[in-house]
Amino acid sequence: MTEEPERPALYREPRQARSAATLARVLRAAEEIASSSGLEEMTITGVAAHAGVSVGTIYRRFEDKEQLITALTERMLERREEYMAEQLGSAEPSLSGVMDAYAHGLLQSFADNSSLFPELLRARGTKSLDRGARTITEIHRLLLEAAAPYTDEIRRSHPRAALDTAARAVLGACFHNSVRPDPATGEAARHRYADELSDMAIAYLLTPDRRRRTAHT
């Protein structure tokens, strides 16, 4: 069995509550600057001033700007996992309720710092994409777990595969909305779009296969 390689340390972990609070303030400041001005405009000096800490405080935690951005990416992905766990955990107990929570949760998740998130993934390259893939895998696991009691409602010939297809379609639509030039913005528009995505997924899941599957030789 091949062991999973160890993940590199993102920064020097705080050991005291006060240090943890300072780190959270620094990351929040970095996110606010990057969201409003872009990653290129974000500097260690600017983050320190915005967070109300010294430049030395940041360098005691991070080696350079690259490591700070990596930590910021990790923070945003972890928040998405936690948020989706909350949304799916409190979903209405039905297949449609789970898909509603999934669609609304994902769309809201991407709407937060919508321009920054794709930029972070692009800027960090392969490592960040790998970390993003782990988040997608975790969110997918959460969906399957939440939908498990209701899979007998699915009328496709392969319910789990159908649920996977629906989940991918909704995820793709939410990500596309975050990068397109005319996204659904505003609470009402996002709510309506999420409803439509959920309705689309449910319509597919509750519709029997249209084609008879044949084995290919």
C-alpha cells in the first residue's frame, strides 16, 4: 500500500490563543485586500497595516507572500467544506431537500469572494488545484452521505451514478457562474438560480432512463 505523501506546512502553526487570533486577523486582512485589489496588489506591508500588526509579526509566521497566499487558499477551502457540511446537515429530510441545500450552499459559497477564488486556484498552480480537488471530493462525500437515506427515490437505473452526475452538473454551473462576466448577483437572483439548478437535478433524478443501455463489445 502506497502511503499518501505528507502535506507541506503552510505556515508556522500558532500555539497560543492570542497567536491564533492574530493569525486569523492577518488572513482576514489578506483576503479583504486580495478581494478588493487583486493578488498582485496584495503586499506583506499592506496586509500588516490592514491587520494592525507589524511586518515582522507576519514574517514570523510566513516565509514570504507565496506562503501567505497558500495559507489563504487553504483557509477559504476549509471554510467551504465547513459551510457545506452545515448546509447539508440541516437540509430538509428528503431528496429534494438535500439537493436544494447542495445547490444553494454551493452557489452562496462561490458567491463569497467570487472573483478571488478562481484567481487563487489559477495563481497557485497544480498544488492548489490538488487542494481544490480534495475540497470537491469532501463536498461530494457530504452530499452522498446526506442523500443516502433517499436514494430509493431516484428512478435512474444506477442511482449512485446518477447522483454523481447531478452533483457534478450543479457544481459546474456554480463555478461557471462565479467566473462568467454576467453572473447571477444579488440575493434574489442567486436564490432563483439555485432553485433552478436544484429543480433541474431533481427532474433528472426522478426521470427513468430514456435510453436502453446496451453492452459494447
